[in-house]
Amino acid sequence: MLKALGAGGIVGFLLLTSGIALLAWYDLVVGGGVAAVVAGLGLMLYGLVSSLLRSMGMGMGDF
């Protein structure tokens, strides 16, 4: 998985998780809400990409 992300993806993931951790340290409810929103966006993006690839005949498999 790390090869697929590349250096920019790894740095982005670290920035994302450190930002959520900072919010959770400041206010646990806000940090949890932001984490839930980010997880929801990730799952929505996964669904869109897999649907697009499936419509072009390049299915990625099931989640």
C-alpha cells in the first residue's frame, strides 16, 4: 500500500492524521466528528472510483 501512495500520499496521510489528533487533543467531540467526516468521504470516494472502474470494465473487487 505504501508503494501505491508514494511520498506525497504518505506525507498527506501523516498531515491528515496529525491534524485530527490535534483536534481530538483539544476537543474530543470535534476530533471525533472530523474523523467521522474524513472516513465517510474516503468511503464515498472509494465507492465512486470502484463504480467508475467497474463501468469501464476494470472492476477492483469488493470492499
